[in-house]
Amino acid sequence: MSKRKLTRQQAWRIEKIQKERLDRASRHKAQVEELLEAGSLGQEQAGRIVARFGKQVEVVAVDELGQPIAEPVRCHLRANLSTLVTGDQVVFQTTDDAGIVTACEPRRNVLERPDSRGVIKAMAANIDQLVIVTALEPAPQPELLDRYLVATEVAGIPPLIVINKVDLLRESEVNRNFLAAIKNLYEVIGYTVVEATTKETGGLDELSKHLIDKSSVFIGQSGVGKSSLVQALLPDEQIRVGHLHQQTRLGRHTTSTARLYPYAEGGSIIDSPGIRDFGLEQISRTDVEHGFIDIREFSDHCRFRDCRHRQEPGCAVTDAVQKGKLSKRRLESFHRILDTLTGGNA
Ligand SMILES: Nc1nc2c(ncn2[C@@H]2O[C@H](COP(=O)(O)OP(=O)(O)OP(=O)(O)O)[C@@H](O)[C@H]2O)c(=O)[nH]1
Ligand SMILES: [Mg+2]
Ligand SMILES: [Zn+2]
């Protein structure tokens, strides 16, 4: 307990807030039970979670192929289903003006990330592809891209790298060189990199082909244009986009919750809130080693099994960098990520 003594007024306020919370929780439980007992619920239907709002979710009915067949409905959750996220496959029932999710199918995979307080939370489930969006503005951070790539390897979800805002290329040679370098680097490793722009006709032709019949999540720094891309791909939707800050040229965290949209060509797209940093503090050194697929190829041949790939003799990784077979920048990124791991396991 804190040494500071609470005044009577503070104690009264805290008690009041707690009581309100309990009241809300029991009201919610009562509503759910009432719905279940009323006997007025319709048939069980297969659905997918479109978005999560506190204790409620939006669910869309889907066919056998997982394609939406109706408008989304707001639903309550059965008590044991409190951890549902966007993309979860569920069973739900509706009445005329309400609905309830009664079961959840086992997840194929789940994407987790730290919330604003650093607590690891599931963000989306049952995903085929992580679309990592970077852009020529806000200034790209290759190390952040490397962090995302580690996260995709750890989650076992294939990535697609998108470089957005290529319309800005015409304005700057620096941008042109940067784009060529980054594209080449990641393509050599084996990743697919596509260019995109929402400001020119045909700017999404290549990207749109990669989305057909897949469940994709768009992730990336705030302001890179995730929502703009989704809006351009789905002109019938109404999606909020935000301007970059005038001076800093950073995004303004416009999207606040992960939301799933059906893709007309088959499949679905989840737009997600941007993040400044993709903390990997909760993962292990082994995860990072596994996540750098280019370094992994050489590290098996190091003389020492616990080689850190810094100055050890017989290190196949630093040797590969010297011979130009591996990117120096990627190895630096690898070391910087390991340096940030907590728990002394780096
Ligand atoms: N020049 C240019 N600007 C773009 C392009 N796509 C998006 N923008 C601009 O980038 C800014 C941010 O776009 P958003 O779509 O809100 O970015 P976001 O990634 O969804 O950001 P958060 O929701 O905050 O994570 C807006 O001012 C867009 O107009 C593009 O292809 N070219
Ligand atoms: Mg957005
Ligand atoms: Zn080594």
C-alpha cells in the first residue's frame, strides 16, 4: 500500500468508481443471460468478428468460404468469450435488435502486439498475410520493418512488404535511391515487395492482386497510409484517414481499432491502428534469430554454437557480411533488436 493516506473524499470516490464498474459488469451479465433465456434467439449462424468495442463486438455472418453475407451486427459476448478479437470465427445468434456470440472456433493463428501501456494483447486472429506498410513519408525506419518481419516469423504468418506513397518519388532523388535500395535488399532475402500509391490511377494494381482470397492485416507506423490504401481498395466503405503533423511529418494515430472489411475479389482486409514502435521485448533471443531468415542461413555454420555474430572467430555470419552475401544493415539491426531485449537473455 502507498504510504500516502487517502482523504475521506478520495476513498469515497474510489469506492464509488468500483461500485459503478461492478454494476456495469453485472448489468452486462444480466443482459446476456436474459438474451439466452428469453428463447427468442434466432438460429445459430457462423460469423466473423469485424471489430471489438469494450465488452461488445461487431459480427458479420459468413458463408462456408468465410465470405460475409450480411451487414455486421452488434453482439454481446458470453462470459467465457471475453478475449475475442477481430478476425475470430464464431457462432452467434440474433434477435430483432440484439445479438450474442455463443462460441468461438479454435484460432489458426493470432497476431499479438503491445498496447499503449506495453501489455501484450491479441489484435487479430486467423490471418493469411501481414501486409507491412511503409512509406516514403513519414521517414521510413528500416529497423522497424525488421521488427515487423521478426514478429511475422514468430507468429508464423507470411508477410508482404508495401512501400506506399511512391508518387513522392518524383520529388526527390533521395527517395528514389532509398526505394531502390530497400526493394533490392528485401527481395534478395526472399520477401515480396510491392510499390503503391493512392494518389495515382493504377497505383494499387499490383497490391490488389496479392489480396485476393486471403485474410490480410495491414500494419505499420501511423501515417504511412494504411487506411488510405484500404479506402482506395474498397471505395464503398467510409474510412477515416488523418493528415500528417505539419512540422514533424508523423501520423496522428487516426485509426483506433482493428476493423475487418470484406474484399470484393474474395478474402478480407483488416485495417489496424498505427504504432510508433513495435516492441519485441517479450520475445527471446531464439525468436529473433529465427526471425532474421537471412542471418539464420549462415549462423548454423558458425564455429561456436552460442556465437553472437560480433567478433567471434569462425563466425560465418560476419564472414558473409564481409563477402557481400549478407546485408551489413540487417546484421546491425539484428544486434540492436537483441540489445533491447529485457531479462538478460540477449
Ligand atoms: N502522397 C501521398 N500521400 C498519401 C498516400 N496515401 C496516403 N497518403 C496520406 O497520408 C496521410 C495518412 O494517411 P492514413 O491513411 O490516415 O494513414 P494510416 O497509416 O492509416 O495512419 P493511422 O491510422 O494513424 O495508423 C493522409 O494525409 C493521406 O492523404 C499516397 O499514396 N501518397
Ligand atoms: Mg489508419
Ligand atoms: Zn556467428
